[in-house]
Amino acid sequence: MRKARGFTLIEVMIVVTILAILSAIAYPSYTRYMQRSYRSDAQQFMVKMDSRQKQLLIEQRAYAATPDLLNVGSQGWTCSAASCINGKYTITFSPAVNNAATPPSYTVCAVPGANQATDGTLSLTSDGTKRRFTAGTCVAPGGTELGW
């Protein structure tokens, strides 16, 4: 008789089990990595907005009151008078830009959406304070401080 070739059902099930275990470990790690990359994209865009605000203060002696007046562009981001959006974060000035204060001030606030909701709200103030927190709003942050 000839010897049969191929895999036994037990061997196939062992391979499937090993793949399932590897997937169970790898997928959560991948999703955390993607959250960090989307957060990094939002942080870079916020710093770009902050830099442009500083330029406008020097040139015009006042900050831009709305995000669209900054004329900052980045792939995937769309800015309107109310906010800049990329599908993962919505960036606004919250509280609103205060050019009447001495010195003038603003807070760039990035609120996470959809899959980023557990990642925390980001804020960057005109004095350079950077925060990431789990609850509240940029006007009244709360919850746990997560670090920028």
C-alpha cells in the first residue's frame, strides 16, 4: 500500500489554535498602535496651528479667531470656521480666542471621535501647556491626566 500524504485534522487544528492565540495577542497591540498614531497626527496638527497663531500675533498683533483663518493645511484635515476635522479628531478653539485679554490667549482643543474616544481629549494653550485627559472639556478638564 502507498502511504497517504497530507495533514491530519489534528495538525490543522493545532495550527488554527496557534494562529488564534497570536491574533488575540497582536490585534489589541495593533489597535493601541493605531490610536497612538492618530493621536500623534492630531498633536502635530495642533502644534502647526499653534505655530501659525504665534506668527499671526507677530504680524497682525492678534490671534486668528477661527481655525480657517490660520490657513494651515495638512493631508486628511479639513478646516472650516468652526473646526478642523480628520475623522478621528475635531479640533477647535475652546474656549474661544480672547484677543482682548492681556496677553491675548487661546486654547486649541482636540476632541476624539469614534474609535479614538478612549484615548482622551487633547489641549494646547497659548502659553504652551499641553494636556491629555479622560473626562470633561477643554474649558473644564477632568478625569485622569494621561500626559501629552
